[in-house]
Amino acid sequence: MATAISLQARKVATVKRERVVLSKASRWRLFLGIFLGLALIAAVLVHVWLRLQVVRMGYVLSTTSKLQTRLEQENRELKVELATLTSPDRLESLARQRLGLVAPEKGQIIVLP
């Protein structure tokens, strides 16, 4: 009976040792699995973040393009207005009407050297 108990104790000790070895391998696999899983999740999150940045930049680009078009149109309108306001015919007309200016007579013009 003592031999059976000691034999059984040896088997339990051997099984415990094997479990420790298997347990270390299992822990390593578990650690590796968790690490790979976290790396995959991180890669997916980075991919989603990048896609969101692309969409956001698309909206910014669209808004900027619309603003540029509007400003170019306003610039064209202002150039037309400037050309109209500074035209010699208009300035001469305003000088005659508002300021009462007239064309100079022959003796009023002095040419400087």
C-alpha cells in the first residue's frame, strides 16, 4: 500500500511538472495571441483614423475650392468696377459736373523743361 501511494505521489508530481511545462507554453501562446490581437486592433484603428482623415481633408479641400472660386469671381467683379471707376471718360465727366472744371485754353498750359 505504501508503494502504491508513493507511486501515485510520483505520478502526481510528474503530472504537475508536465503541467508547469505545458502551462508555460500555454502562457507564451496566450501572450503571443493577445499581442497579435492587440496589434491587429491597433492596425485597424489606425486604418480607420486614416480613412477619417482622408474624408475630413476631402471636405476641407471642397470648402477651400468653393472659397477660391467665390474669391476669384469677386476679384473679377472688383477689377471691372476699378476699370469703370478709373476710366478717363468717367473722370472727365465727373470733373466737369461736380467740380465745374473745363478744358484749359491755349495760354493756360505751361510745359516745363
